[in-house]
Amino acid sequence: MASPVVGGRVAGRAQATPRGMSSHGTFAFGLRRYHHARAGVLARASQGGTRTIATLPGDGIGPEIMDVAVKVLETVAEAEGVGLRFEEHAIGGDAIDKTGCPLP
């Protein structure tokens, strides 16, 4: 017995999404979602207040990398008129040295 075809697909079979495409079928749809989300974040940030970002420099992404990442985010935030505040927390080996626990 053949499987029924529904909307150009065989019913009941999952199909892989081609690389570079969203599950809705187009790369452009994914870009629209990204820009819509970005616009929402900027709109909320421009309404006042400061956003807080936790930084977790640890094993693999150490303090030297995190310092550069924070500078980039500060530059973008200034250009976009968004207030950001950063909180640094220990994780991994640094946290074990400080507290005895890798995830304090």
C-alpha cells in the first residue's frame, strides 16, 4: 500500500532541512525572523533602562577573549544607543580555584 501524498510530501515522513534554510523552507524567512527579533530588542532597549549581560570567562574562552568580546558589545551598544551592563562570574577551572565548585 502506498503512502498518501500530502502537500507534495509523503505523509508521515520527516524530511531534512537543506543547509542554509530554515525549517519553514527559505533562508529569507530566517533572515526576516532575525531582523524582527533584533528590531524588538533594540526597541525595548531604547525605551530606557540598561540590559545586563553575564560574562563567563573560563576554560576555552578565557579572560583575554572575553575582554575583547565585551569591548565589541560596548561599541555596538553605543552605536545603537543601547545601555549594557556586564556582570562577570567564574566558571570552570577558575571557579574551582575560587570556590571549589565548577558551577558556583
